[in-house]
Amino acid sequence: MASNKTSFPPVTFSESGGIRYLHLGTPWIQGAMRIRDPIEIYLEYSQQMMAWLLFLQSRPGMQVTQLGLGTGSLAKFTLEHCPGVHNIIVEINPAVIIAAKTMFDLPTDPNLTIIEDDALAYVKNTRHHQQSDVLQVDLYDAQAKGPVLSSLEFYQACYQSLKAVGVMTVNLFSQHKSFDINLNNICKAFKGRVLIFPESHDCNAVAIAFKGPMIKTDWDPIVQRAKMIETTTGLPTKPWVQGLRTVNAHQEEALAI
């Protein structure tokens, strides 16, 4: 558990145009919520953190583990649109947990467990190995220049925390030296089985990493799945496939990863 003596930056808020933003004492945005639609995932890169839905069928009993809570947008969306999926959230800062509940409408739900802990300690703990179907990693400090955890050791532990078939999504920052470090270590830990989204307008770039049997398919079934997800959840997934095909080398005609 996190020590009570640990010092964290202040949790602060701002609002503009009907959007409430989470900050850690700086102007950098750590999360956002449309006040009139708390279930919507507002930020583009946060939407792309749900890209595991293109490759894994949501089902009751599966486990989605999120490292870094932010405003809780991913958990709220999953609770709403993925019935029976259990959400584990690991967040080291107790004030962020309180803010998500009081300012960003994160509900109390039997399928939601919040653990106050360090993300590296959590994934290195052998009790958590091969427990998660999905891992969503979004770990930034107050300066938000790059993920706070980027080592090969960390991503190897992430790999171990996934079940035999699993998907990890990671929020990276493309305009910082940490981008290449993270991407290289993700590729090493996941044996090169990594896709990257095009850079979003806010310079975030989400990586998708795969564990399990090789995926070899043409893109049509994934295009159809993206359309279905958009129709049933409102998540703007239709452009995702074209973006993945364009940015990732040797994936233009068919997916082989």
C-alpha cells in the first residue's frame, strides 16, 4: 500500500465549455469529463485506450486492469458498455481516487475495485501474474512529459500480469524523448507484437501490445467490428483501422502480428 507519508502534487480542477478537467497542480490535463455526459470518454487518446475491444470480445468475468485512474473515464465506460467485466484500478495518489468519485462521477459498483498502490509493485507481484485479460496503462506525473514508468522491467511485468491471451494499451507522449524508450521496451517485452496509433492532436500516441497466438487476418473483420462498437457504444472507432493500417509498417493489406 502507498505510505501515508508519501508526498503528492495537489489535485486541481478547471472547467471550460461544459468540460471539467483534472490537473495535478499544473496546467497539464490529466483527464476530462463532459459534465452533461459523464459516461462519454471525452479525450481522443483516452478513447483509443479502449482499442482492445477491436481484438477481444468483452464478456462477463473478464478482468480489465487499469494502471493510473485519472478521472475514471475508462472504468465508467467499461462498466456501462461491458456488462459483467471486472475493473481493477491501481492508483497511488489517494486524492486522485477521491477526486474521481466526487468530481468525475466514478460510481461505487460491485464490478469496480480500486487499489491504492504503486503500479510497478502491483504488476511485479506474482499474485497478479496471468490475472488480467486487458491492461490499460496511463501513468503521468504533474509535468506530464512522459510516462513515469518506462523500464523494460516494468513492461515485462505487465506482460506477465496478462493471461495467456491478453492485450495492453499504453498512453505515450510522442513529442518527448520518453516515446522511443517506452516503445522500444514495450516491443522487447511483447516480442515485437505492438501496434501504434497515429499521433493525436494533443501529441499522445496509444500503443497496443498483444500476448497470445499470432493474429493473421485481413482487415475487413476488424473494420466490421469497429463499426459495431461505434454503433453500440458511441465510441468513434470507425477511423481507427485506417489509422493503424497507415502508421504501422507491413500492416497495410492485412494484419499479421
